[in-house]
Amino acid sequence: MEKDLCVKGWNWGTVKFGGQLLSFDIGDQPVFEIPLSNVSQCTTGKNEVTLEFHQNDDAEVSLMEVRFYVPPTQEDGVDPVEAFAQNVL
């Protein structure tokens, strides 16, 4: 299936979780999608979440990790970093 992807080059947007898929969108257009089955480990920091991926021995070059900055919110009792990590897991 072909999708029109956003190619603006921005590094901020909205993360959406749908089943076993993480989608990073700018406006209404997706920039990239990550199948969560490819994530081997998810770790959290102060304001970021790091996703590490399974190593692909068949590829010459492969993506090993990606980090998402999660801005703090003013909501009481909800840690946005932990909520993001729980959606990944």
C-alpha cells in the first residue's frame, strides 16, 4: 500500500500508537512508522524514551536505536515518559 509521507524535515510532531505500530506524524501526514515487534528494549530517561531494535545481520546498515524527547506536562499523577514507554511495551 502506498502512503504519502511528510518530507518537511521537521524533528517534532505527534506520536500515535495503533495496535503494534508507532506512527510519527506531522499534521495529518505520517513521517515514519515503526512496527513495535522490531523493538528489543525500551528505556526511559528524564524527558526521553529510547527504543532499541533487534540487530539485522543481513543488512549492511541498520537502525539500532531512536530517541524521542517527551516534553513535560502539567497533568497531575501522569508521567508522560512512563505513559509513552508503557504504550511501546
